[in-house]
Amino acid sequence: MIATELDSATILIVDDNPTNLKVLSDAIVDSGWVILVATDGETAIEQAEYAKPDLILLDVMMPGIDGFETCRRLKDIETTSDIPIIFMTALSNTEDKIKGFNLGAVDYITKPFQQEEVIARVQVHLKLRSLSRQLAQQNQLLEEKVSERTSALQTTLKELQESQLQLVQGEKMATLGQLVAGVAHEINNPVGFIAGNLHHAEEDINNLIELVELYQQEYPEPPEKIADLIEDIDLEFVCEDLPQMIQSMREGTKRIRNISVSLTTFSRSDHAAKVPFDLHEGIDSTLLILKHRLKANERRPAIEIIKEFGQLPEVKCFPGQINQVFMNLIANAIDAVEETNEGRSYDEVEKNPNRIILHTEVKGENAVISIKDNGKGMTDEVKDKVFDHLFTTKPVGKGTGLGLSISRQIITEKHGGKILCETAPGEGTVFAIEIPLE
């Protein structure tokens, strides 16, 4: 069944550059897929609603509405919200790429295109879409019969759900891990070059300043032209400012290096066995990935992050999976506090700012990490379902209902721990994770 679906798949290519359209069409034409093209976002949305393609290759930079806005609108439309979108871009900005994933994209293809890579990525996501459809159909069929069947059928349903979780979890983490690790690697080379040259530049600048000062001592009365130039360029200020500029550049490269290290930490692959891991390091790297969502914008001040870190030893765990739990819970906390801003002015939010508190401590034989937000909180009815498979309170295209379900599976089944939720309407929400130290 999968082979048949792949052979007859429809691919919508969206790019305002005719050359790119031809290159992509030529790359995949021999695969037997039906190819549709659009040169702008509006046309792409119309075609997607009409033709219901199996996959969309979407350029980021386009006239009119760009790729990000096009993706957002497609995810807001019920009939197109589940179509996988692969962004095509020459951008190397990490925040732009993570923005695309947050909007619902499943992958990125980097320009200039490599034919084998394009075909491979398209095939992978067509297979995943086909498998997801089959799993959804099987889940629906099983759920309709669950009231009439025995407990053995309920066990089968659980196994299918867990298989789906593992499939989605593995693919998302593999894709995100490869992207983040690749970006971190590419950052290191130019930053190393800049950092290395800053040292020599500082020495040269200091030598030139020393020469100027010596010249001023030996020739305190320079010719008129030189005196005029000294006044025009404000030589005294330049001599004071240049070393400060070099220091600022050094701090900037240091910060970029720290970002690169954090990206590598977040994307680290898991081993076959648990390894010792600094949970604080995992939290910090996750916060860095989500930093663009925490910054102030035109609607609200920056979301306050309060760290109440205790003394935690390294914990034996699967770091990549634990980082995914941190990502799910902190991202949900950001969503929760932003929901409280609806209908409130900037000044009102500033008086009662959005806040997320991260608390860690050791309790008995467990490391405990709690993530508390001052959002609207949840009713008991929602709280009872919050860890259920595919349950979500978010609109179509904004949430999958998998994040908390996957998080519970990682903590309870993979690490033998607990994940708890405490909440009430108007009082915010606390998610607490307990991970055995051994």
C-alpha cells in the first residue's frame, strides 16, 4: 500500500524563481510523482486547498507573503493543516530554521539543491505521511471497537499508540538533532577565524596607538593639516574607543561560542545505555533554543525566567530524550503565559509580567525539576486528560497532542521516574519531573 501511495504522490513546489522550479522538477520528475508548481504564497494556498498535495516544497523568501506566513496559513486551514511542508532556503540563521519548525514544517532543504538529498528527504516524509495515515486509521478503527472488545484489544491499541509516539519522537529528534548539530558545526569555523584575528588586531591597534602617542610627545605641535585631521576624527576618542570595540567583538565571539556549545549539548545523540548528564546544562541549552520566544515584542515585555537551581549531581539518563522533555514543557509554559495576554495591553502585561520559574532539587533518591508558569491554569477536566495520547487544547495546526504524551513515556518508561501536574484555573500550572539518581 505504501509503495502505491509513493508512486502516485502529488508534490507542490512553491518558488518565485523559475530556475529553481526547473531544477527541482528535473530532480524529481523521474520518480513518477505528479508535480504542481506555484510562484507565490497566495497561489500556493489556493492550489493546496484544491489539489490536496501529499507534500509541499516551500521557498522561504518570496514576494508578497513569505514562506513562513504561507506555512502558517496552510496550518490554519483544516483541509491543508496536515500536509507535510519542507522549507527550501539558503538562510543559515538558526532562529529562522527553528521558527519554521515551530510553524509546523517537517524539514529543510538547503540551496543550492543536491538532487539525491531532495529525493531522499521527499521519500522519507512521504513514507512518514503514509504511515501516519495508516496509524490514524487503525487508531480510529480500534477506538470504535474498544467498548466491544476485550482487554487484549486495548493492549494492542496501547502498543500501536506507543509505536506511533516512538516513530514521531525518533524522526523529530533525528531531524532537529541533525539540523542543530550541523548549524553548530558551521558556526565554529568562522567564529574561530574571527576570534583568532581579534588578538592580532588588538596588538596592531595598540601598537598604532602607542606610535601616535609617541609622535604626540615628540612633536607636540603638528602641522596645520595634521592638527585639523586630529580634530576632525576626534583622535582622543578613537584611541579610547578602538580597544573597547575590540573587547566588544571578543565578548560577541565568546557568546557565539557559548551558543554553539549549547546547540551541540541540546542535539547530542543518545547512546545505547544511560550516561551521566548535567540536567542544568540541558535546561540552559533548551532555554537558548527557545530564546527567540522569550524576548520582548510589540505585544509584551520579555518573559521572565527565574532559575531556582539546587545542587544536583549528574544523573544517569538519555540526554537527548531528557532535553526533548524540557523542550516540550518549557514551550508549553510559554504558550500558557502568552494566552493570558489576550485582551491585555502592553502596560497591563508589564504590571503583571509573564513568568516561568525553573526549580531543581534532590528529594530522597530522585532529582526533581519543576517548571511553573503564571498562566491561566487548567480545569480538572483538562488536567485529567493532559497526558492522554493525541489530546490537545490548541487549535488545528498548532498542537499535535503528542508532546506531553511523549514526555510521560520518556520519563516513566525510559527512566523509571514520574511526571506530575498541579494546576487550577487562574493559578498557573506546575509540571514536576522526578528522575531516579541511579
